[in-house]
Amino acid sequence: MRAGASSPTLVRLPVADEQVGQRLDAYLADRRPPYSRMHLRRVINAAGVRVDGQRTKAAYRLRAGQRVTIQLPEPPREGPRAE
């Protein structure tokens, strides 16, 4: 782990009626603005996201009453990259 990096944060999010049918990656992008949808897809694919305790895909369509649990890493930093 990088110096100064914090450990991932565990977040639990309920699925409301108005979010039914939304893709998992889009739902998370709406609920966690500092993270891009692509970054969240990587977290989903790395098993950092569970729906009702089960691993799932980014394209999974949510249902009412489900609970999404995500281990959020530190947001990616924008800016110049070393060559």
C-alpha cells in the first residue's frame, strides 16, 4: 500500500423503489460521485461489491429491497502522471 493511503471503507447502500432496474455500476456512480463508472466497474470485477452478500456483474439490474455493499478504495487522483 502507498505511504499515506488509507484502508478501504465498507459502505452499505439500500436499493430504493426509484432505483429498481438500474444497472449496478450506474447505481454506484450516482451514489458515489468521486468515483467514475469505469473505476467502479473495476471494483465490481475485483469482488469489491456484493448485492445481498453475493458477488455480481456490473450490468446486474437491481431489485427493490436489495442491499449493496461496497469496499471503496481511495478515489483515483486526477492529474499529471509520471513518465
